[in-house]
Amino acid sequence: MSKDYWAVVYKDGDLWAGYANGDIRDTHGDGQDWRELHREGACYVGNEVKVCLWR
């Protein structure tokens, strides 16, 4: 069982895409693909999502 939120951001051809769990107990993505994301610095931004990645 998942003990935290998580997200996956990946390159799909020339575009960025991703998905995540919507509930901390979910071990799979919530089934809602974020579609196309564009990069803004350390963040990947879509219509209804913003994911920022740091080391």
C-alpha cells in the first residue's frame, strides 16, 4: 500500500505527459492522464496540473 503521493512525468515522443495517484492509499494512477505538459523551469504544467521536480 502506498504511504505517500507520487507522480510520473515522462517524455512521449516530442511531448511531456504524466499521471499520479489521487489518494494517498492508491497504488496505481487515478486513471486520468494529464495529457500534454509543457516545461516551465523545474515544473511541468498542464491544463489542471503543475508538477515541480527537484533533486
